[in-house]
Amino acid sequence: MQQNKITPRLRKRRKPRTTDSNHSLKPSPNLLEQQFDCALPNRVWLADITYVDTNEG
């Protein structure tokens, strides 16, 4: 690449904007109460999304 004077396009790094925890909204209720066993399929779904990159920030 140096011989041909080719350089990669670099994406601009953005600083992640985290959630503002100073609000009056109550957290969602803990419906499972740490009982993760499930007898039937599709009865319990869960997710943990720490960060989702969007153009809006």
C-alpha cells in the first residue's frame, strides 16, 4: 500500500453518549425474580444492550 500510495479511509471515532441516570423514571419490574428456568419455549426473553451506535448519538 505504501508503494502505491494507497491509504485506508478511517472512520471518525465518536465518543459514546451514555444514559443519564438522574431522572424520575422508575426502573422496570423484575418479573423473573432471578428464576431463570423456563418449562416452555418463548416464555422468557431477555437482553442486555450496553451500547448501540446510532448516527443521532
